[in-house]
Amino acid sequence: MIQLSAISRVFTMGDQEVRALNHIDLTITAGEYVSVMGPSGSGKSTLLNIVGLLDQPDSGTYLLENRDVTALSESEQARVRRERIGFIFQSFHLISRLTAAENIELPLILEGLSVAERQARVKAVLDQTGLADRANHRPAELSGGQRQRVAIARATILNPAVLLADEPTGNLDHKTGAEVVALLEKLHHAGTTVIVVTHDRELGGRAHRRIQMRDGEIVEDER
């Protein structure tokens, strides 16, 4: 489903070049649950950004569902990103002036779905994530765990092929983080490919496949 071949990414900092990714080869099949771990600066977030089409490699090819997405235009990449990839971030990235339901509904509006279909889908996902009683609350009125559940609901409302989570429990206490992990694993069991970037060895260890990165390279790939 995901195939990276000789992917490199170089950043220029002053008069120095920093090789964030160094000829990465990686294949992830549909339905896998993968964690990507490593120290700060190891390249794991850069890798996630390239898989999520938020950044472009300087060299190499990236096939998503057998399609060379590195060759697509920006507008075509944006469409693939919207329809096939879900994102979860440590800081939630919710729109503060919108309610929980409105935040979840946003991808459906961008996709051009009818009002009736949007309402039906939002209601279903609110029920699935235990947020039905928080539908009309804005982010500032929600706990951290509730905000992350809204973010997960928004990320999965279009049934993406792959769900990318960047430190999804980083801003949560242990109990709330465990609830978020349980929700991610429920989505995985339902067939979603899940890739989690984390510093948390306990969270990373729960994945069925564990990738360790260092200095822009994959140094361990354990199943």
C-alpha cells in the first residue's frame, strides 16, 4: 500500500545541509499497525510528513496504493491527502470557533457531500467515539482526551486508507492517553492502516511492527 524507494530529504540551515532522511526504503502493507520511534532529530516526523504528503522528498519515489504520488501536481496531492490520508496531531489542530460536530463535519463539506449525508455521518462517528453529548461544545469546553477524540473522528470521517498519528498522546495524562490508544487500535482492528510516531516506548511497543530511526535512517524494523 505504501512503498518508499530511496527517499531523501535535505534541509539547509545557514551554510550547512542537514540530511533528515537518507535513502529510505520502506514498504507498509494495508492493515498494518506500525510505530516509528527514535530520538529527536532522527527523521521520524519528516518521514511521517512525506507519507502524509505534507512535504516533498528531494529524491526517490513514493507509491501510495500503487500510484506514484511524488509525480502528482499540488492540487492532485491535496485531493489524495484529503480522501485517502487521515492526520492526528499532538496539539489537536481543531478550529476553536467551531463545535465538535462542526470540526468533524469539515472534511465532508470540502468533499461536497449533501447536508443529509453529512449529518448522518457526523452523528454516527460521534456515537462511535463517545462524543454525542459533546457535539455542540467548542474545543475550549472539552477535555484534552475529548479534543483528541474529535480530531480522530475528523481524521477518519472519510474512511481514509491510512491514519497517521504524530505523538497522539503527547499532551494527555496516562489514563486519557490509554483511552485514545484504545480508539486507535479499534480503528486498526476495523481495517485501517495506522502509523504512529511516538517517543513513548510503551505506546510504540503496542504496535505490531516497530521501526527505529536514527540520523535519517531506519536502523531497526521489528515485527
